[in-house]
Amino acid sequence: MRLKVEFTTEPFDLDEAPAHAVVAREVVEAAELDAVDVGPFGNTAEGGADAVLTAVDALLRRTLEAGATRVTLQLNVIGEGGE
């Protein structure tokens, strides 16, 4: 099964990326995902179910530890290929 996750971390800071946003980028870029798009107001990542779920777990834990006060995410099944 293939999954797509869309997520944001808060609070926002338009002048400088907060630590939790930097951590979120590091997590998804280091994960074994097929597609990653990191932007100022939203981020997406796609891959096999195991890789996405592992990345989401790390994302939640590490961004909260880095000061995020809210993490909003949406997870969608996008296909059956992969794991």
C-alpha cells in the first residue's frame, strides 16, 4: 500500500524557520520515501506504508520535542504498489 502524508507544524514564524520546522524537514528528507515536497505552509511525502508510518511517528515525536505546539496531518491511501 502507498500512502501520502500532508502536514504542517506550528507555531509559524515567517522570518526564520522554527526549530520544529527544521526537524520536520530533516525527518522526511532522511526517511526512505519516494517523494518529498517541503514548503513554507505545508509539506507532503509519499511512499510505501511502512516508510510513511515510520516517518510520521518520528515526525510527531521529534517536532513536539523541538517545540511544536500543533502538528496537523492528513494521511491518504494513494495506491497499492510498494510494501
